[in-house]
Amino acid sequence: MIKGVLIAESLPAGTKLEGVPLTITGFYRVEIQDAAEYQPSLWTIIYFEAREQDADVLTEFFAANLDTPGWYVDMHTDSEVFVVFPNKVFRYPPGDLGSRADAIAHARNVGVPDTQFWGENDEFVDPALA
């Protein structure tokens, strides 16, 4: 099972995903205090699950459709972490500090504020709890 987090505002208007069943396990709206210049301050955070066999389709979809410069989607299974940016996908086993460092370096390079990185356990850091 893939578990992931998508910020709705990271997708441009008109973006449509079809043919991949997603289960929304929760969502909420939150005002972000540390929004980057290119980000709105109000986000809709969507928690989702998908079949593990849909990982490639989902990573390709998000990589092709996320807005630039610094939006990303965080997804994981028990054996793999996916951090998907526009046109760039990082995949690594949980706890792989070198690959995590590469993904963070990329995030910084595209303007993601440090406070918006995924957590040390390679899972989404909920801004409402940060």
C-alpha cells in the first residue's frame, strides 16, 4: 500500500488524474505561516492511499503535473520512499540518509523552505503540528 500526501494547490488548474484508484483517507485546510513567495498561504492537504503497483504511474503523473518551482508530493510504502518534484523523482529505501540528503539538496535548490521538508522518518511533516 502506498500512503501519500498531496497539497491540492501544488497542481495547476485543469490537472486531472484518471485510471488510478486513490483512496482519500483525510484532508484539511491549513494556513501556512512559512509559505514561500510562490506559494499561497492557505493549503488543502490531502492524505491518500493507493495500490503499490500504481507507484510508477503516480510518480510519473506527479512529476509531469506538479507546479513549479518547489512543490513536491511525499509518498511511501513499507519498503520505499518517493519524493516527487516537477520533472524529478527520488526513490529510496527508508533510512537511506545519502538519498534523503540528495532529495533535500534538490528541494533547497528549487526553493522549498527548510521548514517544509518531510520528516526524519521520511514521512510528511504536518504543518498543523509543526
